[in-house]
Amino acid sequence: MLALDPVLQEALRSLTETVNLSTGISHPSDRAAAIGAFRALHGAGIRFDATTVRAWLVAEGKWNPRDADGVMEIAKKVSEGKRVHGERPSWNTDIVKIWRERAAKQGTGSVE
């Protein structure tokens, strides 16, 4: 299992549950979900490495590697503060709080 911030893990689980894995992020709403998730994490100060995100998606989330590549590119751009086209509201405004609570319940480590 890859060692990731527990809140990031919860975000990736949520994204995996939200996206149609047979099509990856090719649908605009799935792409928007990925962008929104990483923007929410970035805005909350939760750091992530795009390559590690991709590895988790393939190994733990069972994503198609090609689709995980697309998510990796989004994560990279967001983490660098670059503009990513295709975002629209797709997550609750308190989603990071929800991910923090889930992470705390999992007991996977620090969630601060």
C-alpha cells in the first residue's frame, strides 16, 4: 500500500467512487470532479504528488493506467497553481472536512 496523506486517500477514494471508471475522466462531469477534488485539497493546504496520485489510482483504485495519466496531469497542474479548464461545482463546499472526518475514523494517521 502506498503511503499517502490520509485525507488525500479519502479524496481519491471519493473520486474513484464518483468517476465512471470505464471511461475515466473523458466525460466533462468526471473531469470536473477530478479538478474540483484537487482544487479543494490544494485550497486546504493538503499537499500531493501527481506521480504518487497516479500510482495510488492504478494500484488501489484499479483505474486504467491511461485514465490515471489524465488525473495525474490535472493533479500536477493544480499543485503548481496552473489553470485547468473544465471545472464546475461538483463537491460539497465542506468536502475536505468530510474527508478529514473519514480519515480520522480510518485511523490512518494525522489528519491535520
